Amino acid sequence: MKIVMVGSGYVGLVSGACLAEIGHDVTCVDIDKDKISKLQDGIPPIYEPGLDKLIQQNQLHGRLFFSSDLKQSLNQAEVAFIAVGTPPGESGEADLKYVEAVATEIGQSMTADLLVMVKSTVPVGSCQKVEDIITQELSKRKSTHQATVASNPEFLKEGTAIGDFMQPDRIVVGLKGKHGEKEVQNLYRPFTLDDPGKLLIVERKSSEMIKYTANAMLATRISFMNDLSGLCEKLGVDISQVRRGIGADPRIGKKFLYAGPGFGGSCFPKDVRALLKTSEACGHQLRILEGVMEVNERQKKAVARKIKDHFGDLHGRRLAIWGLSFKPGTDDTREAPALSIIRDLTGWGAEVVAHDPQATESFKKEIGELAGLSYVDRAYDALKGADGLVLLTEWREYRWPNWQMVRNLLKGHNLFDLRNQYEAETLKEAGFHYECVGRPDSRTDSLLTL
Ligand SMILES: NC(=O)c1ccc[n+]([C@@H]2O[C@H](COP(=O)([O-])OP(=O)(O)OC[C@H]3O[C@@H](n4cnc5c(N)ncnc54)[C@H](O)[C@@H]3O)[C@@H](O)[C@H]2O)c1
């Protein structure tokens, strides 16, 4: 099939490269010309494990192309995906300006009947808007071509995006009536050979709602555990043991139950806020999700406050930070907890020296100039002369540090493990003051021996 992927970011690039990998003829389009020229040279503008090789291989085999010319790319295309950003508007609603601009251009340029798959996360009713815009543009130029607009939310996870796309749990497609069903089945058949039931075809508005509901549910699990982690700290209970105990129940499941510094990234906070806005516009109050966002904001503040409380005054203190991206495996720093925590720490007078294996450049762009913040290329360099180490993102390379070396480099032997990666006992033996999230640590009565 001849496919155009409009928007070559975290979602568009991975989806485009994977669709090329199974044999489709794919052109990824973006308005960012620098991005496109890098991609034409086989260089991905983002970090996603395996993406560079996948792109280069499919370019070499003549199945994957990059262009900033949507009109030309749409010529005789059968399927166009819209995978542009839907950032938060001024009051948290999803801003559809990029989606609408693409819909207009599609209506102005398509030269054959077209299946338009809306992959961007968009509020209920947006696919109808896309359909209206395209139909209007087609009628302006008296074109008789037909556009079938489908909702096709994406569930890939940054860091494991290629595997998620190639072996999906499910593929959700929302259609208005039956129109487009056969084309959708053909398009996705290679990804559902093991189980055709993975392709869930639902009503279009349900599909739009599924994406928001999935992200809202995952965010809820995280906030639920973060909320309880505060109570566990007061009671001297270990939230990790609680997690294991409840996660063994198949009705609950093991995933997304980790206490930490709060959720971030380009999806959960934005999508929960957008859903709250949708709900508000309908006069319905989503009380649980209001709480989810409130707990998340409180958690980011609480973990920063924990560090301040330990030192009392942060003026003249230097802190090493390990990890800036919102999770390991990606350079995405949009709404990363590190942004809020580092702003608080420097605001309270601390000097912060940060390291991340992949996300330093994107973090610099995201946070801008900030007095008191500097970066190093090697993790251990951040520790030199610091009063403490804060683990913010659990990249693999931070999992098993050489504690002796950490101790020798640090001036103050304080460790704030905001991802519960380390064992209190081990750190005690290595001579650290150790604090974590929702588990007994150096502050806990029940571990007075620490
Ligand atoms: N990042 C994720 O993990 C993820 C997962 C699932 C769904 N989503 C959703 O997918 C959508 C895209 O997210 P992303 O993270 O890939 O965003 P992104 O910011 O990485 O990429 C969006 C791209 O669209 C391009 N663009 C904007 N306007 C354009 C236009 N008129 N023509 C062509 N290109 C244009 C931008 O230049 C950018 O490169 C969002 O709605 C997001 O909520 C993201």
C-alpha cells in the first residue's frame, strides 16, 4: 500500500518505519525541514532504541522515504496517517491546530480516494471535525474523491516503541459505519497474523475515548501508589512489598504500580488534563482524575521537599542528579518530573550537576537557561564534590553503581533514590544516609539501626 505518515515525531517515525518494515511503501512527512534532511541521511532526530537501524534498512530497500512536501507525497496515496502533536492549549484542552492544518492540506491535495487514519491523540468528536474539513476542501475544488476518516490511536511506549508497534496487544480502529473496514483489515493484517482478534474495530467516538481512558487509567494507578507511599512512610510500611502483594492478584496485575517522583512525559499529564477539559465542557466532574493530577503535582513537590528538609538550607549545597528523561529508554523530557524537581532545588539555592545518558540536549531545550544548573557527560563526574546524589530516572546504567567510587567522589554521603532502585541495607553498609519513596529508609523508626 502507498502510505503517507504526516508528522515524523516519536509516533510518526516509529509507525512509518514499522509499516515500511512489513512491506508498505511509506513516506514520512514533516514541516520541520531540518528533521527531514537529517532523516534523509538516515539520522533519527530522536532517541528510540533500534530506530536508526530500522530507518536505514528500509531506506536502503526503497520502502521508506522522507519529505517536507505533503502535496507531492499524497499523490496517488491510499492511506494517510495524521501523527502530528496535540499539545495542551492555554487551559489544558487539546490544541488541534496541527491536526486541522493537516486535514486542510489533505483535502486540498489528495488525488485519489483516501483512507485517513487519525493517530494523534484527539478528543471525542475530532475525527468528525477532520472529516468535515477535508470534505469542505474537496468540495471547494469540486473534487469527487472520497476520504474515509478513521480513528486509530497509538499505544506504543517510548523506549520499547518498535516492539510495541510490531507486536501490539491490540490495534484499535474507530470507523463511522462500515466504510473503510476492509482497507483497515488489509493494512494491519501483517501485525495480527497470530491473532486477528487483536484488531478491534469500534465506533469512531469510542476509539477516541479508548485512548484517553487508557492513559487516564495508567496515570491513576501511578497516583494511587504515590498517594499511598506517603501513608506507608508515616506507618513505616514498605510500599514495594505492598506492590508485590497486590500485583500478584491477576485482577490488579503487576504493572504501573511503582511509587516514585510522579508521572510525566508527553502523554499522561497532557491527556488527563485534556479529558478533564472535555468533561468540564460537558458539565460532568471527573473527581478521580482531578485527584490523580493533584496527587501527581504534590508528589513532585514532596520528593523535592524531602531533599531540602534533609539539608535544611540548600544554599551552598551541590547535588548530583542521575536521569533527566521522564523514564528510561527515551530522550523525551516533556513534563518530566526532573523539570519541576530541579527548578525547586535550584530555586532553594542548590547547585545542581546533572547527567543523563540520552536526554541532556532535549532537557536543556525544555528547561532553558537556569542559574545553578550544569551538565556532565559521564555519570560519575556529576558526583565530584557533591553533597548528595539524587536518582531521578532509573536508566540501566545507574542500577548497579560502584558504591565505593560513589562514596569517594561525593563530599556528603547522602542518597535520594526517587525510583526505589536500591536496598537500604546495602546503602547502610556502604555508609550512606539513604532516602527513598514509601519504603523504610534512614529516616524510619523501624530502621533505627541505619
Ligand atoms: N509520544 C508518545 O509516546 C505517544 C504515544 C501515543 C500517542 N501519542 C500521540 O501522538 C501524537 C504525536 O505525538 P509525538 O510524541 O509523536 O509528537 P512529536 O512532537 O514528537 O511529533 C509531532 C511532529 O509533527 C510535526 N508536524 C506538526 N505540524 C505538521 C504539519 N502540518 N505537517 C507535517 N508535520 C507536522 C512536528 O514538526 C513534529 O515533528 C500526539 O497526539 C500524542 O499525544 C504520542
